[in-house]
Amino acid sequence: MDTNTKNIEQDSCSHIIKKQDITNVLISIIIVAVGLLLTCHSIFFNTGDNLKFALIIIGVCFIPVGIFLWILKSKRMIYEKTGSGIKSLKYYFSRDELNFAQNLLENGKFENEKKVTFIDTGNSYFEILMSKDGNFVSVQIFEFSTLAYEPATPKYYYFDNQALKFIEYIQCCRNKV
């Protein structure tokens, strides 16, 4: 195994941290404030009955939307070393290619390798977390068995140049016709 590759059995969260996403928090606060403003305005000021009812309905709908946005989108994952955001991807492939894909991750060599054919849905998939700057990749293969997807490999980490090579490999597989 390459020195840049670590088996995830050590600590899966050591490279990825969750940070507060200020933009989504501010949007959530604004949505809740608008909801409260619409509801209070319609209650305390004399408006027509239809307009009053509409403002209350709209205001009451804005409040839970803002709260759910705050709860669900207020944190984002980032790669601790560079501060780059993390995106999550899944690529399905056939079980026929499972052994090849497992060996590919274990060896960590992605140049001049046969390309895995991605499909819309399948018995196996790559679960990939990658930094937007390409300096970090965490990848694990899952296989469908006993009515659920279960890990077929441990998670592997790739850093810096090796991460970029893995990303290039995945893009070549995606673009394969």
C-alpha cells in the first residue's frame, strides 16, 4: 500500500470536519424573520380579510421552511488541511467488475488501468468524498447483498497527487462511451 494511502479503519473523521455555513444560516434567519413579519403584520395591522388570511398562511409556511433550512443546511463538510469543501458522489457499476475495482483501490495505481463502466444503478458502487480542490479523496466500495448495500472494502484515503490521479481516473470512467 502506498504511503499516501491510509486504510480508514484508523479514524474516518480525522481529515473531514464540519463547519458552520454562515450563508445558509443567514438565509434561514431571513426566511424566519420574513415569516414572522408577515404573520405579525397581518395580525396587528388592519388589512382586508383575504389579504390578512393570505399573509398569515404565507408567514406560517416561511417559519418552518427557515427552521428546516437552518437544521439541515447550516453545516458543511470541509477538508481540514486546505479548507476546501467536500462533495459526495456515488457511481454504480456491475458486480462483474467488483474484483477489479477492489484491487484498483487496494493498489492505489490509477494510470493506464482498465476503465470501470458506470451505470445508472447496479449491484455495486463507489462512495466517494472528495475535496473541491482535488487534494483529498475518501473512497469505499459497497455491494448489494441480503437486501441492503454493505461495505465490500474498507475506506481508502488518497492525498495530493494520488487524489488527483484518482479523480482523473473517475472522470475518464464517467466519460467512457
